[in-house]
Amino acid sequence: MVLLKYITALTLALLALTGCNDGTSLQRYLVDKQDDDKFVKIDLATSLLQSDDASFTEEEKEILSTVKKINVVAYPIKSGNVAEYEAEKAKLKEIIGQEKYKTLMKMGSNNQGATLKYLGEEDAIDELIVFASDNERGFAVFRLLGDDMRPDSMLKLMNSIDRGDIDASQLKTIGELFETKTDSSAM
């Protein structure tokens, strides 16, 4: 009887340890960085992205309703923090390199790039992740949480940004981090 209790307790402890230890999650990483002043953080409900004069089609409203929240964490490169930048970038690459994160797209070069990954099924995404990095400016992770999001639908929603229906000013700080260097006299 005592042996059975001991085996049961040991089995439950092992299950708990192995069930929770599937590597560091992106969510855990983002939560851990919330109080770190080296990072720029933005958490938004999608309702805050709708401009006052939005004219969404019914299809766009339905697509937008699948996105519940957006988390953004960015690490800007400042003088003296290049080694820390490389270490944080390596941690993120390891996290999103886990098998559970499926790749939708990669683009870029050795110095700049972006990776689009997701959790869930291809036609029912629960978490969409964009990891963008620039070895001169820093990196940013965009995490969209939702229910049954579809990549093709997200592309349709991008038209709303062009029309001004989605207010992207909330993300301006992150965008400025990755603006390309341009010669203002050429404009």
C-alpha cells in the first residue's frame, strides 16, 4: 500500500515536470521582459487599433474578431549593448525554433530579416508570431493571439491599414526602430 502511494506520487511528479518542460515558451519570455527597461513593450487589445472613422466590410470585421490581443517586445541596439542584443536574439531564435512553432515565411539577408511563425493549424491559427531583426537597429517580436486566425484572411485585413481603418499609431515606436535609413535630400 505504501509502495503504491510512493509510485503514484513519483509518477504524478514526473508527469508534471515533463508536461511543463517543453522548452521556454515565447509567452514566458515576453512576460519575463515586461519589467526590463532595455526592452520596448506594447500590449494592445485589437479594439484599440480601430480608427474612429473605420469602414470595415463585414468580412474584415469577422477577420478582425479572430484577433484578440497583440503583444510586442522590441530590443533596440544602443551603444554598448551589442553583446546583450546578440544574446537576447539567440534566446528568441531558440524559442521560435522549437518544433511547435511552424514556419509560414522567412525573408531577409544576413543583417536584416523577418520570420513569420504560428501555433495551431494552418487554417486555424491561435498564435501568429513575427520576429524581425536588424543588426544595426535591434529586433522586435510581434505576437498576435486569437481564435482560428487564417493567414489568407490576415492579408485581406492589411487592406484596412491602407485605407486607414486600422490605427497603427499605437505601434509607431516599434516602427521607428525598424525604419530604413533614407537620404532625406533624395525626397
